[in-house]
Amino acid sequence: MRITVNVNGEDRTREVEPRHLLVRFLRDDLELTGTHWGCDTSNCGTCVVLMDGEPVKSCTVLAVMAAGHEIRTVEDLADGDRLDPVQQGFIEQHGLQCGFCTPGMMLTGRALLDRNPDPSDQEIREAISGQLCRCTGYLNIVRSIQWAAREQAAVAAPEAPATATATGGRA
Ligand code: FES
Ligand code: FES
């Protein structure tokens, strides 16, 4: 079958078999190997990508099911040399060790912050609950996403007038 999938903002067309998995389409056909492939049984969640903005396990999605949809992979997180706050958060808070689960974790974090810019600890844990990390114990992953939320909020906040600081709020 001939399918066209919008991947990271670009339409990509390929001939695929009906049984071809999205994770294979991304890794083998498009050479986007940032999407990892761990278990093939829908357990580990390392293969998570965003489909129309929502995290999906790409080993459980057929490539043909992604036709006409927008897929976002970890390769699209950074804007040139500028890392996404979630990526920066994983650096700042040591959110990875071996890094195998990290692309999927970061994409889930991105999707969460897009719909909820100020998630609670519990909401972050629920968001990543379908993904396994065998290294970090999850605490630093949660902290990484919290760091990204604070960073986004700080960047979005209007700068306080200099006079407010200098005069205790009076101009
Ligand atoms: S590879 Fe493990 S859930 Fe997809
Ligand atoms: S950092 Fe190794 S599996 Fe998560």
C-alpha cells in the first residue's frame, strides 16, 4: 500500500505492507532511529511517539493507521540548536542514565505540558505510567518534567518592572 504520513512536519510517502508497524516505518524506512524499540509487546513504552499530539506506542500502531496523521518524533523536539525545555530538564535534573527510555519519556512530557502547563507530581506520574525505566527510579524523570514546566512558565511570564523590585512595588 502507498501511504503518506506527515512526520515532523514533512509529508513522507512510502510503499508498505498492511502489517508494517509504525515503529518500523519510522526507524527502518525513514531512518528516524531516535524512536527506540524495546519489547514489541506493548509493555515498555520506549517506542512512544506523538500522533496528532497524543502519545502512542508506535509498536502497536500500523503504519497504514498513521496515514494522513501527524507524527512527531524525538528528532523534532529541539528547535535547531535550542533544546526543548523538556530536553533541557532531563539534563538539569539527571533524568536519564542509559537513555533507552528517554525519547519516549520526553515526548510524553512534551504532550503533557502542551495540554497542562502546570502538572502535579501525580499527573506526571500518571502520564508516564505506561512507560518503563529500568535505571532512574522515575524520581528524576518527574523532576525533569517539573523543571521544564517551571522553565516554560518563567519564559512565558512578563518581566516584572525593574522599579517594582527597586522600590518595593511603588513606582
Ligand atoms: S517497543 Fe515496548 S511498548 Fe513498544
Ligand atoms: S534511563 Fe535507562 S531505561 Fe530509563
